[in-house]
Amino acid sequence: MTPVEITRGDSPIVLGLPHTGTDLPEGIRCDLNPRGRELADTDWHIDRLYEGLLPGATTVRATFHRYVIDANRDPSGASLYLGQNTTGLVPLTDFDGQDIWTTPPNEAEFEARRVAYHAPYHAALEAELARVRDLHGVAILYDCHSIRSLIPFLFDGPLPDFNIGTNLGTTCAPAIEAAVEKICAAAAGYTSVSNGRFKGGWTTRHYGRPAEGVHAIQMELAQSSYLGAEAPPWPYDPDKAARLRVHLTDILTTLAALAPTLKGTA
């Protein structure tokens, strides 16, 4: 299994796709219970949703499933959301808090997976951000995510359609956050929030260093905004997706146009 797929472009935008992969090594698949093998916590069809929206954008996509190891978690295992229900570096439960393993992985397996999957993904992402920054003097990481809109174990009530994460404004220039917020707020028929339940995962927090010319923002979409149903077989709804892609295109093209103004800013 190749843990990461890269499509290089010449835009200042890099799209991170840490959770669209569904690949499972057979040894790991055998250790999952039937519930785990459903892979319910996948960011279903997010790569398809963003495909072609910004010509020249670089994409870095993890091919492995987040149950192998979560590419958007701190490799030390530290929690992103202290005091809140969440899943870890190697999840032991799904988003509903239910066990997913018949034979849970031990600490040695955690480390082996970190080396084999997590580290290569982030080495590739770091290299592409550096390459893009060298080209433009600035790079913007737009981390692409989605999640079911109703998960009582993780959050109360329905999730807004657009969930913008900048770790309370620390991972990008204020102009980036403001531009994305403006587009989402103006999108008729959609709801949005900034730094609500999702403030940006480890990827956004780790790479978002505006003073060094790398800005990062996470977009967590409610899957109800583009899926026909938030249940197997997780059908992609072309009509819903087409409406949403208009706004996602607006976001990405706006950020690409904004990038040259960010050189030398923090």
C-alpha cells in the first residue's frame, strides 16, 4: 500500500485530504470487528467533492483509513479536545463511542503504524507546503474534512453545514478566516460557524505558522450537505454536491487570489 497520493500544482493552495482513504492492510482488517469494517467514520467522497474546483491546486491524500491511524491526530497521542469525547491517534472506538476492534492494537503497533503511515503522509504534506511556499512566498493549507451532521457522542444537536477551524484565529492571517467566513455566511440555505466544535485538527494547528508564510484553515462539512444519506452506502448526491461546489469553488479561488497579498504578513 502506498500511504499517500500527491498531485502537484502551481497554485498557492494545498488541499489536505487525510480521511478519504479506505485502504486497510489485511492484518489490520482481520482485527476489526464487523462494526469497524463498515468504516463509517470515513470522509466519504470528499476527494470527489473537491476534484477540479481549483486548477493548479496541489493535493495530498492519505490512502489508508483513519482506523489504521488518524493522519489528523498528534503523533504523540495527545488529545486535541481535552474534556470532550473524541477519537485518538489509533481509534479504539468509532464516532458513536462503540468498540471497533476484536483485537485492539497495542503500543508497539501504534508506533509501527505511525512510522508506516502517519509519518509518510506528513512528510509529503510538509514537502509540498515548502515547495509551494518557495514558488509563491506563501502557502495556504486548506484541510478538507466531513462528518455526519448528527453524532450525540461528539456534539449536541445538528452540526452546521460549514465548520471553519483556525484554532481561534492562530493558524492563518485574519484575512483568510474573514474571507472564508464571508462566503459561508452568504451561502443561501447553508449554516456556518467558526471555531465551534471543530477548531482545526492537529494538521491545521501544526502547519499553520503565519509568521513563516504557511497559513492553514480546516473546513469540516456536514455530510448532509452533499450526501443523499448519512448511512451506508453513503451515496453521493450529485445535485446537492453541485450546489455546494459553487461555494467551495468561491472559497478556493478567493484564497488563491488573496495569497499574494499575504507575503511578509503574520
